[in-house]
Amino acid sequence: MIQDLRGVTVYITGASRGIGEAIALRCARDGANIVLAARTAEPHNTLPGTIYSVAKAVEATGGRALPTVVDVRDEMQVQASVRGAVEAFGGIDVLVNCASYVRLTGTADTTMKAYDLMFDVIARGTFLCTQACLPYLMSSQRPQILNICPPLSLRRRWLTPHIPYTAAKYSVSLFVLGMAAELATSGVAVTGLWPKTLIATSAMNVVLGDEMKLRRCRKPAIMADAAYELLTSARDDYKGKLLLDEDILRESGICDFASYRVDPDVAESDLIPDGYVD
């Protein structure tokens, strides 16, 4: 551990629910400044959470919150959001790129609207937010970029069923590898993090559509705890790597993962592996 996140400003995209929300709340426990960047200002018909409900939870947990309505595809909105974060907290120390859009469809069944949305939110959004935050990250004493993206596997089982989504997510993984090298001399650490098992988020509920399968998932808290370990670690060997949540926690000394299971009666061996985990 190098230090906690007290007073550190963390800009999180996709922070209105799921993994983004969990990371926000974990960082808030240290007293961090949390910038919640997401589109959800009003309650969704089927998905819970807004940036304002998460902001209340952040402040109740001990952090300072800045909810900011932003579509990560829109350059002007992103730039305005970043400027607002800097005005409120004096800078940006950490960027967590968590915003995503999932459509697990193949070539024939993927509409161009869905294709564009995946690449615009996942790939363009990550690049745009990174570019907008970069000048402030480079002025920070502990600059870090954490992308929620998978390890790179070229096995056909990951490429064949839903290549548009895979290609969009792999773009973000490539950003980790490329930007880590590009920004190494400036001191900005870039890392990728991915869950070893499926995570029970509201979005995953829509994708799975099966209550029995959700019971075989882990809670978003495991990704939040792994992200926290990365953001407070002094280990240089994490930089530029595409890492798994469970591996990070094991290396930090955590070996009992029972508390992360949605259903404690489900055995670890029965949990559903996440995509791209060979």
C-alpha cells in the first residue's frame, strides 16, 4: 500500500450503477472526491440507480461527490464534465473508464445502431475521457488510469459468438497496453481490470435473463475491492497489465471469496466464468 485515497479525485464513467457504483463507494470510504460521470439523471424503467442516488451514497460513506450528467460519446459534454471536476476539486488524479454497452450478437444479428453504440460508448468513450483527463492526470502526484476491460484472447470461442462487442472491448484492452508504454515517462500508470467470474449487475440480469444463473455470479464488490488494491498499490509490475480481480485480491492476501458470492450456498466451482477468461 502506498497510501489511501483521502483527498484524491477519482473520475468514474458509468458510475450510476453496477461496477462503477461499487468502485465509487469503495473509494469514498477513504474520503476521496468522486466524480460520477454517467447519463442516468432520472430513474430508468428497468435499471436502478442515478448519479444523484449514488452521490448521496458516496457522501454517506464518507466521500465528496460531484454528479455530472455526461454522455461519454459527446466531446463537448466530456470536456465540460472534466472542467467541472477540476473546478470543484482542483484536479483529477484517477480516471476509471467503466462505461459500457453490451449486445452479445453475431455479424448477421447486430444492427448498425447497436454496433455504433458499442464502439462509441466503449472504445470512443474510453479514448475521449482519457484524452480529456490526461492534462490533469499529468499534473497529479499519483496519476492512474484504470480501464474495465478483458485480457486479450484470440481463441475462437470469444471471437465467434459476438465479435462486435468483443472487438469494442478489445480496443480498450489495447489502449491499456499502448497507453501504458506511451505515458510511462510521464508517470501515468495505466492498468486493465476484469472479473474472473460473471458479476451480478442489473445489466447482467438483462443479458442473462435467468435468476438461477445470477445466483452463480459474484457481487460488484469484488471488482471494487480489486480496483482499490490497484489504485493504492506501489507495485510497478501491475502497470500496463490486463489483470483479473481474483488474482489481485489473492496477491494482496485475500483467499476467502465467500462473501462476494451472490448466493453463499453456491460452491466456488459452480460460479460462471466471465467472458475472455481462459
